[in-house]
Amino acid sequence: MSSPSPPAAVAGTAAFGKFMHVLQLVADWPEGGEPASVAALVRASGYPRPTVHRIVAALVAEGMLLEARNGGLALGPRLMQLAARSWGRSELRLAAVDELKRLRDLTGETVHLAVPNAGSMVYIEKLESPSAVRMASRIGTSVSLHATAVGKAYLAALDAQHLEPLLANLQLTRYMPNTLVELPALREELARTRQRGWSVDNEENEAGICCYGAVIRGERGMPVAAISVSTLLFRQKGEPQEAYVRPLLDACAAISARIAETPSVSAADVL
């Protein structure tokens, strides 16, 4: 018996992927540097200039991008509207928001809720610290698995079947001097995280910032999301485990219990 033929590729997938890549580049474009111009997007994407120009023109025409005051491009009003609707209706976010507010108020620090997506973690909620000093992260930002508290908490909570393929394809980019860029060192850190039940980002992603992370668990104990508490080192409290970790673990446990009754939320969507 002959083996079945592979499924045909969906028509237009490659072109759509290019549109999404350019849109993601603009969404993740760093602030304060070179504007996200067509020329800059050509260099960042590796696509030919006519391709980028055509994509940008189409996205601007549809309101997905707009021309910013700095001469570059920014996310457009139509995309913001769609994102706001999705964000407001997110079952996970709605199930977590009360505990996230409580966690922010107890710790006095910035709290993030992140979900796994395409080899990274994406922030779907951020509650700012009441402090005058704010953090630059935004809802929708993609962050690494190996250099963030949410990423390491998520990796450490996976079973070997799901963890090993991720580690095999993980790009261990160095962001800071403390970033773990060797796989054996990352494995050791994940083992420590697994043993104690929470993760630490000790200036591994941004200078002067320490984060503590833990996971929200769904079906069969699999991680579906992660929460982090982020504090600036100069104002970190003397007993971080009591000040940050204990409230964090309590919040994750409460949210995990809440979503257990909602199969669409508790079903683990492993990367």
C-alpha cells in the first residue's frame, strides 16, 4: 500500500506569512532608535524592497499600519481595534485579572501575564506598579523563553516530551551579561526552577530589573500561561521570597483552580 500524499499547502500562505512578518516587525520595533521605515524593514526582514513597499502600502490602506510622526511606521487604528476586542474577550485574561490586580497591589510591583506562542512568550496583560518609575514592556510584546521569568517558568513546567524539542530549536541569544547562553547552564537553571516551583530573571533580559515567575496550570497539570512580578533592583525588598514569590504562587494557584472549570482555557496549547 502506498503512503498517503502530504497535504497540499494552503494557497496564499507564503504571502500572508510575509505580511504578518512585516506587521510583527513594526509591532516589536524598539522605541527611541531608528524609525521603522521601509528601508529599515527591508534590512530587518530580508525581503526585497519592492516586496516590502507593496506589503506596507497594503497594510496602510487597510488601516493596519500608519505613518508615524518620526517618519517611520506604527500600528494602525484598525489593528488596535481588533486587538482590543480580542484582548477584552480573552477568557484567560478575564479569569486572571482579579488575581493579577491583587498581586500587583500586594507586591507594589509590575505584573505580567504571558502565554506561549511560536517559540516565545507573549504578554497579554500588564498591570503597572504604582511607582513613578515604569517599565517599557507592552501588551503584545514577544519575549524569549530562556532569558525571562515567564519563559523559564514555562519551560520548567513542561514534561520531557514537550520540553526537549523546544530546547533543541531554542536560539540562546545574549541580551545581558547574565543571560544564559549555554544549554547545560539553562538546563541546570530549569532544574532549580522545577524543584522550587518558581523562576528568576536576574538582569538576564533588561538591566536593573529582577523578575520572579510561576505558571498557571491547566489540563493534566500542563502549563497554559505564566505570571511574573518585576521589580527594579534599587527598590527590591529584603525578603523577595516572602514579598514577591509567595503572593505570586498564591495567585497562580487561584487562577489554575478557576480555569479548571473552563475546558477552553485550561486546555494546554504547547508551543
